[in-house]
Amino acid sequence: MRLVVDENLPGLDHLLSKEKVQVTRLAGQAINADALQQADALWVRSVTRVDEALLQNTPVGFVGTATIGVDHIDQPWLQSQGIEFASAPGCNAESVVDYVLAVLFYQAQQQGFRLWDQVVGIVGVGQVGHRLAQRLQAWGCQVLLNDPPREDAGATGLVSLQTLLAQADILCLHTPLTHDGPHPTHHLINHNCLEAFRGRLIINAGRGAVIDSAVIQDWCLQRPECAWVLDVFESEPALDPALISRLALATPHIAGYSLEGKLRGSDMIYQAWCRWQGRVPSAHWSECLPASTLQSVSVGLGMDAQDLAQRLISLVYPVWEDAWRLRQALQNQPPAQAYTQLRKHYPQRREFSSLKVSLMDHKLAQALQAIGFKVLITP
């Protein structure tokens, strides 16, 4: 069995250690038809476009993408050719939720608001949006949810986009990118729809083209009191330094780049590949984690819940450091090169759950558990 895999998929040495395979590792952008002439299976990330142009006249019978999104995959063509396909829905959802929470607590500190006093509107209630809503509601926030396809399918508890925009203090975007159908999301957020929004913060950690990029420049000038935080961009990898300079935080599409999220993605493709082969998997992603957790901390009595959460989040994931690295890189490299290099050489990042917190206060324990930390209540 011959595999061609994206070189940035982690955990493969362990996952494939007991398999009889020949593995060729390539940069995602370097995977082309020539590289697949003798490949039986292809494992990719979102940077590789998989379609007829890539796979025609190759022996590839299995394609796996270690990502939630699949808009880089021509699934109808794969199906027409009898090529097995697998993705990794939910693999990095916890990582993206951690990212959004890190942004929210950081912005709460910067802007001086209490997070539980805010109405948070979430557009797109899939793997990420659903989990984000659960954590925010557990923290005490009022959450408004918008997802027309799920509403059409009978889901309840949802509101219209206009209602959400009119009532939310914070807007979080977690929709896939679609151009067709009854509810296309391409340029969903535009000048017209934002007229109803009077909130303080907009976060996009979904797909860049869900927002009309022209609106961001205008909005930052017209409504400077509203902060924008973007992890995704319509023009990526060719980022616009002028646009980024106007944002509160900008990161190079790394919201889902936790170690756990990456390993889950690799594992889900490995498991699907084993099923395609009719073999029993011989490894699991959790075996690839470091032997010890990130760190453990003990907390005394009398701490304010939000202040404590901000401190603990900064120990695990100081999101402003990613934003600083991007701005520094854009001063020294062409935008597309800076974007690619930062993603390729992204430092190891753990999820909130890797931090073990010991404390005596039951109320604080519930608050920290709500946003994803592992908590041990001590006498």
C-alpha cells in the first residue's frame, strides 16, 4: 500500500508504525498529479485542492482530508469515479472553540466588559457553533443561534439572522462556505445585513469569504468602536496588510491548530482508511500525546471567576501571541509567504483540557469546567 500524505499531518509515525505501507510526505501545495502516479491513497489538509485535475489517470482509490471543511474536495467527482472519501468532522472543533473563548476573554479584558453580561450571536450551529454555545451558556452568557439549513430540517431554538444581529453584542461566525442552494453563505455578512448590528465585537473563525472583505475596511472606519477578530480571510493566502492593521486581532487560519485537534484529524483519516482496507486499526491518536499534561496549577480562595479564567487561558493559549507573530511576519515577508510559513511552523499548542486546575471553591470550579478546563476540587 502506497500513501501520499501532507507532511504537516502529525502522529503518522505512530499511527502507521504497524502497517505495511510506503509513505511519501509532501508539502500540501506540492501534491500534484505527478506525485500520485503510483499512490493508492491520498491524505491531505485544506491547502490541497482534490479534484479531477489532480487525480485523473492516477491509481488513487482513497482520499482523506484531516479537516472539518470539505470545500477543497470535489466530492461528486470522487463519487463518480468510485474513490472512497473520508473527512474529519469535529476533529478540531474543541480547538476552534478554545480559540474563540481565548479571544472573548482577551477582548473582555481589553474592552472592560464582563463576558456573562454579553449576548453572543452564533451563526452556524455545526460542530464548532454547537460546542461554543454549550460552553458560553454554561458560563452564563445569553446565546442566540442562527442556522437556516438546520431550521429547515426541523431544529428549534433558532432565530433569524436579522434578529440575531439586532440583539447580539458579539457576533461569531462558524458557517461552511456555500455558493448555491436556498441558504448560500458566500458574502453572507455584507453592508446591508450589518446595518442592524450595534455590537462591540465580530469574530470569524469559519470561512473567510462568508464576509465580503470590502465591508470590513469600511466598517472599521465607520464603526471604530466595533472590534474585528479574523482567523480566516477571503484573499488567503494573499493577506492584505492594510486590512490586518485595522483589526483588533488577526491570525493565519490557525484556530483549529491545537495538537489534540491535529492528532484527532490524522486519526479519523487513519481509522477510515483502515475500514476501507478491511483491517483493524492498530493505534489511536491519544497515544501520540506527550506523556505529561501541559501543567497543573493550584488556585486559592477569593479569585474573581473572569480574572481567573483570563489568567488560566493565558497559560494555555495566549492568542495575542499568534496575532503578534502575523504582524511581525508581514513586516518582513510577502503576505502569502508569511501566511504559509506561520502555518507550516506553528508552535505546539494544547487545548484548555490539558491544564489541570486544583481549587477549593466549588463555584469557581463550575465556572472553569464550563469553559473547558479539567478541575480537581480539593478539601
